[in-house]
Amino acid sequence: TEAKHIVIIEAVNEVFPHRLSMVSRKLIEAERRLFYVAITRSRDSLTILAPRISYTGTLSTPSQFIGEAGL
């Protein structure tokens, strides 16, 4: 199923993928598939938000999935 607009929020490492997923190849692959499905389902627009400062106030880095997808 497609959507007109897709927004992915908190696309930063330790959130998406979640820090607990980093210890399991199976879990990180499941999150990678979820990211791929999200970015391929938008008809008109895709917005990915990767804030530099996390909700905890620490410096964050964009999700590794963004680079892997060539975005």
C-alpha cells in the first residue's frame, strides 16, 4: 500500500536502528527492511528527519540506513 506522503522521524543511530538491535543481526535486518519499505511507499513526498541533537540532549548521527539507501 502506498501513501501520499511519508515522514520518518528520529532517523538517527541508536533510535533507528535502535541501540538494542545493534547486538543482533536478525533485529537490525528487520529494521533495515522496515526502513526500505517506508522509503519506497511514498507517492508524492518522502521526508526523513535526523536531528543533530537527540531528545536526550546528546549529539546524534544520521541513521546508517540513510546512507545505505543512497539518500
